[in-house]
Amino acid sequence: MNVMGDKATLFETGRFVQPSGEEPTRDEAAEAAEEARRRLQAEAGDVESMSVLGAMLLRRGDLDGAEPQLRAATAAGDRAAANNLGVLLHQRGYPEEAAGWWRIAAVAGSAAAAHALGRHHRERGDEPAAEYWLRQSAEQGHPLGAYALADLLEHRGEADAGQWMRAAAERGHREAAYRLARALDRRAAADEGETGSDNGVDTETPAGAPEADEAEQWYRQAAARGHRRAALHLGAILERRGELKEAGRWYLTSAKDGEARAACALGFLLRDAGDTESAAVWWLRAAQDGDGNAANALGALHAERGETQTAERWYRAAMDAGDDNGAYNLGLLCAEQGRTAQAEQWYRRAAYAGHREAANALAILLLQVGDTSGAEPWFSKAAEAGSVDAAFNLGILYAGRGEDRIALRCYEQAAAAGHTEAALQVGIARLREGDEATAERHLRCAAGGGSAEAAYRLAAVLDARRPAVSEHELGESSLNVKTECEEWYERAASQGHRRAQVRVGMLAAARGDVVEAARWYRAAAEAGSRNGAFNLGLLLAREGSEPEAAVWWERAADAGHGRAALRLALVYARRGELAEGQRWADRAVALGPAEVTERAGRLRDALREELSA
């Protein structure tokens, strides 16, 4: 049989008729004119026109009109017509007859027919035959053939699947480009020892990995060809990189194509940009399509507005969508409303499903009602699942029982994951043991994480190491240069740490900066520090403001400061108010320490003698 070239291969994009979205739609008038011209030529016996006319009618769904044209062209040896006749028969429900015509076209060299025949055999479970014909198609450069071959080989776990997937992607197959990108994502994550999910945008390709750039390019290619999941992943990559405008554009593209996760992600971008109303619109769209994360976001939005019933409805919708966060959030909502029994019920539901923060919340709830034995296993489960807060809380639980070694291990686990307060507790424990180097390392972590107590303790450690400076070494330059320990004291003081404020005041006073010293002493004193009040009193007395100094000493003495009570006794004694002086001297004796008790006792006895004289 004389076989002509592929004049009108209808199915370069698939076995079923569908217009290509990448080519401009022809004007209807021009289409009609072309059809009329082809019909005249076909009636005159032109085989190519028969084939093209049959393809046009088939594309339009006119099977009855297309079939005689395709059969005539096929009989004359047109392999494209044979391929399209196979398509037509497949649509009519005659797969075996269709396969016969595809075989004829494939043997004649039609890559599209070889692809269709390979798909036919695979659907019937004949994988050897499927592989043979798909390979024929792929080797001729047919993108769908390459993709179908790659899919078959990948299903069987064969090594050359990737080669054909790449070939299909390079030839413009968008699903192949997407799957190639996902494979690169997984490979990069595996190289970094990370675990990735293949069902969402939470898989994160490590930045800077060679596979990361290549994966992004393939996502971009697939997304540009209209692949909505590729657009979703591309948006996620760009969002992580901080390119929010472009990320939003790809999320929007994907969301408009019906990808619920993209609509949800777009909602979060809009919320972060301050457009809560638009965010709610996209979350609603995603939630109605079954996205649990979006339903949770809507629930949280309504909860913030005080619309608790609506919030609860959306949390339940999230739960129905299989999102365990829905049950957890319901627990939080009930707990905020004081509905402890319901909160426990929802926390338990989420915790049993493996939600680690729900397990931690459940343990805290049980601890609050005094059920320590019930709380401990839930803290343990949550900590084992990776909850940093649970590891810290478990440490507190053990420390409260006096099991300090176990508590320290829990604190170390939480500190290793970046928990600031846990790092502080480890630092304190190591200081107690004399392991100053380890203590300093953890205190630095905690102080860097914002812990004022850690900053103060770190400053104290560094302060204790400073060599004593002899008087002849003190000069204006050395007094005005702040050391690292002073910087940490100031950081703690600026966060409201009272002891640090007193210490910064003392350092300022040592530099001769009376105004700065008074500022920090006053801040500490007003926050309730008796040492701050006492030192402020000393500073004011030296500056000649003894009446104001007495006010602060009285505040310090009332808080239990023995030296402040002694100072007050001396003030009243000098004023001649002996009874008041004796009263404060008695107070100083009681408060101590030993040196103050001794001095106050002598003063008290002297005042008593003078009063009785």
C-alpha cells in the first residue's frame, strides 16, 4: 500500500479529540471556507482533502460525516486518516476495530497511532505490547508517546523512566514537566535528609540545591502551559523566596483553574497583605471545594471577630474534610469559652489522630484540673512527635517532682529545637553543675531568642570573668567603653528585668553618669525592686535630696531591705525624731543581714538610752 505522509494527524495532543489550547482559534468564517474548499477537492478525488475534511468533521463531533471521508482516505493509503479513523471507531465504542486501524497507521510510521495503540494495549493489561508501541512512538519524537512510555516504565520501577519523562517534558508535555519537577523536588529533599509530601505545597526543595533551580524551571514551563498544580508549586517556591507579587499571580492562575490549595494559599497572601476581605473570598472558594486548611482559616477569621458559631461551623467543615486541625481548633475555641469538657473531647479526637499540639493542649488541660498522671503520657506523645512546647512542659512536670535529670533531658530536647525558655533552664542547670561553657552556650541561645532572664544571667557569667581593674588603670576611655557583659545587662534591663536595671544603674554610677544611673534605678524601683529603691535613695542623698531619698528607702524597707531600714533610722535620729528612729532601727535589726543587725542594734540601744534619759 502506498502510504502518504501525515497530512492531518488529529491527535498530536491526545487520543481523544480536543482543540489545542496553545494554537489560535481559527475564525469561524475562515473555517467554513476551508471546509467548503476541502469538500470540493475531496469530491474531486483528492486524498489529502478527504483526510483533512474527515479530521475537521471529527473534531467538530460529526462522526457520521467524518467516517466516509476517513475510510476513503485510508483506503487510498493516508496514514493520518487511518489513525483518525481509529479514533472515530474508539469513540463509537469499537476499540478492537480502532486498534486495527491504529496498527496499520503505526506500521506505516504514524507516531500518533503508535501512541494510541500502546495506550490501547496497556488498558488491556498487555504491557509488553504497550511498551513496544509506546517506544516506537517515543523514538519518533512524539511527546505523548514519550510520556506514556515514561509512565509505564515508572510504574514498573525501571531506571530509564526518567529519561523518557525528560524527553516528553522537553517536547512540551506539561504533565511530564510537572512530574519531572516533582521528582527533582523529592531527590533534593532526600539529599538533604528531609521528608516531603507529594500531595501539597509543603514539600520544600532546599534552597541552593542544583535540583531546586531545575525543578523551578520545569514547574514554570508546565505552569505556563496551563498546569494548575505546577502553578501552585511555583507560587509556593516564589513565596518562600519572598517574591510575593509573582507568587500571588501564579496562585491566582491556579486558583482560577480550580485548584483549591492555590485558592487557600492566595487567601493567606492576601491576609498577610492586610486584605482580609479578599482573603475570605478565596478561602470560602477553597473551603467549598473541600480544602480543610481554608476552612480552618475561615474559622479562625470568624473566631477573631467574635462570631463563634460561624467559626465552629467552619472548624467542623475542616474536620469533615479530614483536617485534624479542625478538631484542635474546636478544642481551642471551647477552652476559650470555658467549655472544658467539650475542649477535652475535641483535643482528644485530634490527639488520637496524631495531632501533636492537640496532645500537648490536652495534657495542659488535664494538668490544670489536677490530673498529673493523665497529663504525662500526652506530653510524652506530643514530645515524641516533635512538639517543642510539649518537651518543655514535660521538663516542668519532672522538675516539679524533683526528677531533675529527666527534666534536664526534656529541656535539652526542647532547647535543641530552639525553645528559648528551655535553653534558659538548661543554662541554669549547667551553671549549677559548674559546666560554665555549656551554660554560656545555652544562655546565649536563650538571650538571643529574647529571654531577659537569660540575658541577665549571661551578663553575670561574663561579668564574673572580668579581671579587677586597679585604680591607676581607670581612665576616661576605659570607663566609657561598654563591655559585652554590659551590653547584655542593658538588653535585659530594656526588657524590664529589675535586677539587670539595678546592675546597669550601678555601672552607670561607676562611670559617673548620675542621670543614667538614676533613670535605671528609678525604673527598677517603680517595678518593685527594693535594691533599685535603696540605690536610688543613696544616689539622691549624695545629690543632696535626702527627703526624696527617705521616700525610696521607706519603700525599700517596707519590701524587706534591712540597709534601707538602717538608713531611715539614721535619718530620723539626725532629725531628732528619736522614737521614729528607734522604730526603724528595730526593723533593721529584724531584717538583717548580720552586719546591719549589729549596727542597727547599737543605734537602737543608743536611741533607747537617750529617750529614757
